[in-house]
Amino acid sequence: MSGFVRAASAEWVKIRSVRSTVVALSLFAFVALGLGWVVANGFSAGGPKTDALLPVFFGLLTAQLVLVTFAVATVGAEFSTGTIRASLAAVPSRGRLFAAKMTSVGLTVAAAALVVELAVFGLVRLVIGDAAAPLTAWWTVQSLLGGWIHLTLLSVFTAAIAVMLRSTVVTLSVLLPVLFLSGQGLGNIEAIKPVAQYLPDQVGLVIMHLTRPGDPQFGRDYGPWEGILLLVLWTVAALVGGWLVMRRRDA
């Protein structure tokens, strides 16, 4: 077994052995399913079928706050408590330890996001019936795939930021207001939309059919996969930053 696989396995043991993981992922599912059900029950079937994706992603995008908190806390807790020293003693290669942490967090979030997203989609279809987005349509598959990538990469992005800031509280204090609370509203204000539309929490909205290019009020200047590419670039930048900080700063 390679050193990276052993390190990643150890990180996975840390994640699954704490009660907060079950609590956080269960809360993520509860919020996504609950809000999906509420919005689906108030859904009007008079518009285009693409509008039927709103109940699916409204709940998921609200519940992503739980995923982000989980990702940040999973990484940041070791810096806050000082147990990062024990981790570095077990895995002296800081690059390997960083990669193992990001991989374990990413795979955990990816698995949870996939299961919950499909469950929400199934629940919404059950509630709104014939007005639901057809699973056989490419735009539906594309939206579900893009939504899953969005949830996963955004969580990895925030986990890498937590490594740079080395604190759960500081990271959440910065990210939640700037990216996830203010961003959802500020991204639609005309004066700052040209900049705000490129924030990490905004770039996935097109592929999820929550906005579209050309819309006079909520439109973006990029298409669905261009938005996902922007999120990939944001995530890569955060990973590089986290790796540099992990290498150069003391535990």
C-alpha cells in the first residue's frame, strides 16, 4: 500500500469515526429533502419544464451551507485543537497529508451529494408528477451532473481555504457571509453583478437552470460548462494556496 493510500485511509477513519460526520450529512439530507418538498408543493406547472429543476436545486443550494461547514470543520478542527501535530508526526510529508485530507473530504462529500441529489430529484418528481423534468432529457442529466460537481468542488474549495486560514471559526466567518449569504443577493445587483457573478458560489447556477445567459435580470456572461470550468479554476487556486501554506508554515 502506497504512502498516499495509507494517509488517505487514515483521514477517512478520522471522518467516519466522529459523530459530527453523521449529524452533518444527515442534516444536509434533511434540509435538501425538506426544502425540495416544500418548494415542489408550491410549484406552478405553467412554465417550461426546465423550471421544474428549481425545487431540486433550491433545497440543495441551501443545504450546501451544511456541506461547507462540514468540510471546513473536518479540516480546520485539527488546527484549532493542535492535533495537526500528531497528524504531521504520522505523515511527515506535508504535501501527502494535504492531498490525503482533500481527497478524503472530497470523496465523502461527493458520495453524500450524489445520494441526496438523486433522492431530492426523485422526491420532486413524485410531488409534481407530469410537470417534472424528464430524466431522459440531456439538459436534466447535465443539470444533475453539474449540480453534483458544484457541491463537491465548492466543499473542496472551502476545505482548502480552511487550511490556509488554519481555523474553522475564521474560515466560516469569512466564507459564509461573503460567498454564500451576500453572494446570492449581491450577484443580482446590477452595479456589482459583473464581478459578483464570478464568485465560486455563483458560477454553477447556469448549469442548474437557476439562471441563464441573456436573462436581463439574472443572466450570466458564461454558459453552463464555462461556469463549471470557473469553479474548477477557483478550486485549483485554493488547493495550490492550501498546499503552499501547509508546506511553509509551522503546525
